[in-house]
Amino acid sequence: MTTTDLATTGIPRTAPRAGDPATAAEDQARPAALGLVTIGQAPRTDLTEDIRPHLGGLRPVEHGALDLDRFDGPDADRVRADVGPIAGEAPLISRLRDGSSVRLGHDALAPRMREAVARCERDGAGATLLLCTGSFPPVAATRPVLYAEQLVQHGVRAVAGDDPVGVVCPLPAQREDVGRRWARLLPGQVSVEPADPYAPDALESVAGAARVLAALGSRWLVLDCVGYTEAMRAAAARAVGPAVPVLLARALAVRLAAEVAASGRC
């Protein structure tokens, strides 16, 4: 059995045997850890530097739902089909280890996410954050599991109040589903515009979506995918100006999850 964390930049290390006194002493000396489960593959090199300032000294432990899947070689098309969305399902999108993206379905991800959470806990995570703003059923675990969608949506609800909110999502096929989920929670108008965070022209695309949403009257903007970066937030902010704040899903979720992991209640 092997485990992986960001401290080793994704290089496998052999898991220690439970009950080993030397291991117990080593674990006690290590900083408290926050598990980070991406629906794609770890390590998420596009994420690490953005979130490090929000961790408050916590040790990040990263695993991906697709870490055990192979997307190269002769079976690549079959694997993509296996993890893809079923007919009529709003797709998800995430990043693979090689920097490419893949479209995903909730049903295929659910068991893979459970396994990734378990690997985080074996690596010592006091709490684990599911790094996706999609909606997932509860994941069985021995320590707290936090869901980025809930953290982001309720955080936005608290700060935006009744104001109109513009939401940027990755894919046009997600627009209706994303709008419905946000409208269930927010009392004000919700507008949605797509911009793929993994596309080569992502900065320009996100800025364009921000301009569209501001023109529709949005008073707040939310980049509603963990794939959106601080650089993309900055591009959106330049496009709309200081009167329309831009909130970044990855920052909101990690800040709140870090509070839980550091609270001592884990």
C-alpha cells in the first residue's frame, strides 16, 4: 500500500505500520494535516501555490479520485468513457496529472472519492476537503469531510445577501444545473456564464464571462470551480472593476476547511 502527499510532490512513500512507536512519535511531531481530494488526479500543481497562503501552517495531503486510473495507452478512450457522465447528466470537469482535462460523471466518481478520502485519512488528515463545487452524496469517513460546494455557496450567501450574483462555471452544459443549484440558496437574481478554466485562453475567457455577468447587473461574481486560479480572479476583477467583487471558489473552500482542521475538534 502506498500513500502520497504534497510534501513529497506526489512521489509514493511506503505507509508505516499502525502501532509502531517510532511512527506514532513521528506523526505527533508533524504539523496537523488537511486532506485535499480533487476529482481529477493529484498532485494539482495548478492549485498548490494558490492555496498555500490559506492553510495557516497545516500540512496539505493531496489525493485524486482518478489517481489509480490510466489515461494514456490503448485503453485511454475506454477509461474516459468509464469515468464520463451518463446520458442527461450535467458533466463535471477536472485536471489530470499531465495538465490535460477530462469530463466526469457523478456516479463514476463517488466510489473513487471515497477511496481518496480514505487515503487522506491514512496519511494523517484531521479533516478532508472535497475539492469540487459539484454536488455529491455524503462520503463515509472517520474524520470530518467538508464539501467545497456547501462552503462556497453558504459563504457567498452570507456576504452577498439579496444582491444579484453572477456565477462563472466551466462548461455550457453545466449552465442550467449550476444556475438551479445556486438559485435554490440565493434570494437575489442568479446569472450564469461559462468559461473553461483548463482552456488555453482561460484568462481571456474568464474575463469575457465576467464582463457579460456584470452587464446583466450582477453585483458579485463567483468563479465556481476549483480549477479557476488567482490569476483568473485577477483577470475577472480587471474586466469588471472594483465595484463588482470577484470571489474564488478554491480560496473560500480552503480557508474555511483549514479553520476546521486547525480547530482541534478533528
